[in-house]
Amino acid sequence: MTDQLTVSVLGTGIMGAAMARNIARAGHTVRVWNRTAAKAEPLAADGAVVCASPADAVQGADVVLTMLYDGPAALAVLREAAPALRPGTVWVQSTTAGIEAIGDLAAFAREHELVFYDAPVLGTREPAEAGRLTVLAAGPVEGRKTVEPVFDAVGARTVWTGEDGAAGSASRLKLVANSWVLAVTAATGEVLALARALDVDPESFFDLIAGGPLDMGYLRAKAALVLEDRLSPASFAVDTAAKDARLIVEAGRRYGVRLDVAEASAERMERAAAQGHADEDMAAAYFASFDGNFDGNFDGNKDEKENEDENGKQAG
């Protein structure tokens, strides 16, 4: 085994909690903190030390890993931790922060003499829990012996994109990858919504494309969450997907690229969140296709038709 590290994980939501568990299972000392303490407390059973503040969590850490909502949240938490940060500490920034925020985070790292790694991850709840994420990483070669045991604990693969975390090359690649994920998720929702409206059995669509170039495992997986009413617990929540979609749209605007599909995906996610699906899996953006008079429930199809037939008989 590699030398034992002390790793501070700040942010123990869906992804952060799974990553903390896998780092602890790899034999490292793990100190965790979360703004909502109840989300961090279960990690004590996995051997993690649950801390009351970010400063307590980073005390004596070799590596600080942030997995928070967005760039501003990561920066705010690191500022809280600043009094306890030691020069030379490695900061692995795994939040999907977007392009603009990376500059602010890197500037904080320089100010406090931290070794900065831009390292978002690709994957959702299940691969995170299994330690099978893909880590997209950029940072100095000389510090990689320290971060690689952490990446190995949380991921099946590390893709190095550069030697300067401040350049944001890993975060740029993450936005490109997420633009595809969100586009497929939105399209899946619309396919199901149209099938629902036209009284088409979704299985007939899946049979139609089976084994061909239009077939796709991700399409089937996200559709199953809707059709089987398995939207909770979320693998990747609607609210977070909406945030990522907005980061993608903003990145496109910054570089003069119009991203109509990403813009529409952001609007769908935001609409679904407003309907009460914010904490459900992002596949719940399916419901954004319907207004309050049409609930989108496939199970309701037959009942509605039976009601219509019965009303027609009564009227006759």
C-alpha cells in the first residue's frame, strides 16, 4: 500500500460522501466536513473523523479535497479553512466549478501557497460508491505522487489534461463531457414525454432502435428511472444538473459559441426543479414537458382513457 495520507474532504453530498468512504477504505486517514452536519455524520462508521468546521477538517491534512455545489461555494469554504491551511498542502478541487471560477480558486491557492489541482470527476452515484469514477486532472507533475493515491481510491481512471491547474483544462473537458450528458438526458425526457402524449408504449420505441446506431445504454438507464419511478435517491440531482447546464451555456457565451441545446436543457432542469423535482435524479426533467393539468405519469394513461370512455357512455 502507498504511504498513509491525511485527506480532508469538504462537502459530503452524493459524490463527496462516496469519495470519502473509498479514500478511508484505501487506508488513509480521512477528516470530513459538511455544512449540513447530518450528511457527514454517517461517515464516522467508515472510520472518518467528522469535524465541526472546515478549519478543523483541514488541520494537519496532506490533501484537501473539495466537492461542493459550485466554485463560489468552494472558495467560501476554503476561506473558512484558511487559518488552518499549511503552505504546501495539496488542494484537489473536484467541484464542477466552471471556467471563470477556476481562476478565483487558483488565485486563492497561490495566495496561501497551496499546490492546486483542478480535478473534477466524471460519473454519478453508483460509480462514485464503487470507486469507479473517471478523474479529470490538471496540476504540477512534482506533486502527483501525493494526489495519485487519492485519485486511485476514488476512480478507475485518471485522465491528465495539463500541468497547470489554474488553466482549467480539466474543468473545460468536464463541461464538454457534461454538455453531452445533459443533452442525452433532456432528449430522453422528451422522447418519453412525446410517447406519453401520443399513447405510444415506450418499449415499442426501444424495440425499434434495439441494437442499432441509435440505441444507447445511457438512454435506457435514464428512461428506466422515469418508467419505474426510481428517481430517488438521485444519482445526479436536477438542481445540480441545472447549475452545470448554466455553466456550460456561460462558457459558450464567453467564447462566442451559441449552445441552444444546453440553454434548453438548463431551462428544462430549472422548470422541473420549480415543479418540486429539484432533489430527484436529473431524469426527472422529463416532467418539465407537462403543465399542471397533465402529470406525465405513464400509469395514468390507461386510467384516463377508461375515464374518458366511461364519461362518453354516460353522456350517450
